[in-house]
Amino acid sequence: MTHKKLPLKMKTVAETIGKQIIDARSLRYSQTDVAEHIGISRSSLSYIESGKILPNIETLYNLCHFLELDIHDILPRQDKVFGANNKDEDSKESTPQADTLFNALKEKTSKKPINADKEKN
């Protein structure tokens, strides 16, 4: 599995999300338990927790649902990562990616998680 190196500011987002997931998961579950439940490999979860990769929207949503995290609390505020009026070239490149992630997660929070039907069985 090859992972692209994240731009510096997106790495900050990935590390923040990863730390939040570790804090919630390590209290009750192993990486294997969580990974199996949400349908990813244990190594992928390890990469997410270490901030090496940013989870896709579906995975992040399912992680939050399973770990009973509020998806709005797990994401760092945009102005904390990119600065309120930051105009440098790096932030111009990274901001559209972050906007897409933040907006998609807002939209997704009103929908049922992918594995919700499995919990009822």
C-alpha cells in the first residue's frame, strides 16, 4: 500500500483526527476490533491514527459513529489549521481540499452510517 505524502497543513488535520481517534478507541477497543467493524484493514487504521493518511469521508464517518464521537468535534476548525486570513501559497493549495472534506462531512452527518444495518442484526 503506497500513500501520498500529505501537504503540511493537511498533515496537521490528519494528525489531529488521528489523535482524537486513538483517544476514543484505546479506552475500549483494539485497532483490530474497530477496523473489522468498519471494514478497513488494521494497518489502514494505524496509518489514520498516526496521521500518515487522512481517512476518506465514509471511513471517518463510520469511525465516529462506531466510537460515538461527534464528527464536528473531531475535526479541527479551519481557521486553526489554515489561519483566518492566511494568503500564502501552501494554504491556497490546501484550502480547497479542506473545504471539500469539511463540507462533505457536514452533509454526511445527516445520513445513516454505512454499517448501521449490521448493528441491528
